[in-house]
Amino acid sequence: PQMPLFTIEEPQPKLNPPIQNWREDMPENHEPQLVPPKLLWLTTLNDIFVEIPRYSTEVAWGGVLIWGIIISIFSISFGILGFVLQIGHDDYVMISLGLIGTFSFLPLAFYCLKMYFAQPRDQPLRLNRKRQKIYIFEYKRTWFLWRKWPTTIRSYNWADVRGEIRYSSDRYNMGFQLFGSVCEPGTNKVVTRFLIAKERSSQEMLCQIWSYLSVYMQHDSVTADPVETGRPDDWCPRKADRWPDDMERESTTAP
């Protein structure tokens, strides 16, 4: 049989295991980058470290507010309806049922409103090029209404971090996502992953973000001119909590 003149091989993920819905591997962070460096958002840039904000992707914040309002109205209506239906009766059954309905739904309404108005959104990343480390600030959501979300901070050697782009078809989190994949030193075996940034319609911006971080950590010059300035409305009203003192000191200073 006649062999085709040209064969086109589909690109395959380099890392093991590959990320779900993989689309593209970024150049390794010590290599020359293929696209101009650019950031979508920037918090701090100096000769020691760069900090970029990350949006919390686990919650559809507008939906949380709407549900909080709807459930609040629903729960209060239960109580009012109980008092209205009780008129002309002496056994207080309807009032009791109304109050049970109210106090059954109020905690859920309070949880939704607390998430929207009190919980912080920004989960920043810091890259310290003097130490060649990356620091990841994250929240762990809790269902206990009276507790603040606890924070966790992880740090990794930048040399062990690879970049991967995936596509998420999740209803509330749809779009392209750039992940940092931490590998065992000198291998392609992934230990853990963390989200760096996401874009709904195009992965070009994500490639530029990876290029910016890699160029910065290579001690090359980068500019402080992100695409967006200030803070997005969706991230209000809360900023990130403070970094713990020891991690603040380590992530912002030279060895």
C-alpha cells in the first residue's frame, strides 16, 4: 500500500498523570518562552518577588447572593404565613409550623449571605525569584456558619513546577484554565496541581501569563502593565486575609 507523504502527530501530554481535559503543555519554566509576557492582574512587582491575585473559582458568587435573598424571603414568609393562618384558632399549631419552617431555612440563607458578604475571594500567588520558590495562598471552605474559612499556604521549588492548560466544561467554571503542576524533581511524575489563572474564551492570555512568570523567575526584566487594573467587582467586598508573619517574611525577602 502507498504510504502517505506527510503524517501529522497529535500532541500528547508530557506529564503523568495528565490533567483532565488537557489542551496544551507550556514550555518548561527555565526555557525561552514562545509568547510575549503579559499579566491579566498584578498586585506587587519588585526585584525580589511578584504577587498576582487569583479569583476563587469554587463559587458562583452572583448565584450565592440570589439564593441567599430568595431563601431569606422564603423562610420569613413561612413565619408570617403561620401567624396569618393561626387567626381564629387557639391551638397555635400553624404558628409552630411557621416558626419551624422559618428556623429550618434561615441557617441556609445566613450561610449564603455570609459567603457573599464576609468570605474573601482573592487567593494570591507569590513567586520569589531570589529563593526560586512559589507560595500559594488558599482557603478551605467550611460549612460551619460561625467559623472563618481556614487558610493554607503551600510552597514549592519553582524548578519543579510545570505549566498545563486544560478546558473545563463545568457549568459555573467553564473555560480554559492554567495549572501549575508540581513534579518530583527531575521527572514528569505529578505530585500535586494548583490553579494559576483562567480565561473563559481563549488560552492565549494564559500562555502569556505563564511566559511572564517564567521570564520573571529567570531574572529577566518584565513590565508592570497588566491588562486589568484595580480589583474586579466580583472580588468585593473582601480582600485576602494577611499572610502569616513567618510566611510573609520568607516570601518577600531574599535568603
